[in-house]
Amino acid sequence: MAQEEAGVRIEYGTSREVMDTAAYITRDPHICGGQPVFRGTRVLVRTVLLSLAEGDDVAKVLADFPTLTQEHLRAALAFAADRPDDDPPHAAVLGA
């Protein structure tokens, strides 16, 4: 995994694809208080991650957020994987 100025590049799979999360995710202090959102939307990355953590499948998440694609969801997972201590969901939110 390699850090870049614009975002996180993550190598995964056997084809060694590289995901640049900055192409999908941004932080702007004027949008949603600076929390990570999907570029061009006000959809919080945290909201999508919580939906997935609660057991929603990809089809449901994409139906709930029609502006997103499967690549957005992959970017959200890569983003979260690179920042495990960056405001993780609380157990109470997940129903634990």
C-alpha cells in the first residue's frame, strides 16, 4: 500500500490494481463539516460503511444511494482500511 498526496493508493487482488480513493472521496470543511464524503455528493462515507457493517448488501446500498457505484463502495472500504483509527463506528451504533 502506498500513500499519495491526493489520496490513498491501494493494491489489491492478483491483478495488482491500484485504487486512488481521492478520485471518489473528499473532505471539505464546507461540506458536511469536513467529514469524508463521496466526491460530488453529500453522502457520508461513514453512512455507507455503517450500512455495510449492519449487513446491507451492495445492491441495497446502491439502491439507497443511486449516485454511487460499486467503485465508490470499494473506495469506501479501501479508505476505511487505511484509517482504522479514524473515528471508527461505535458499538452502540452497530447494535453490539
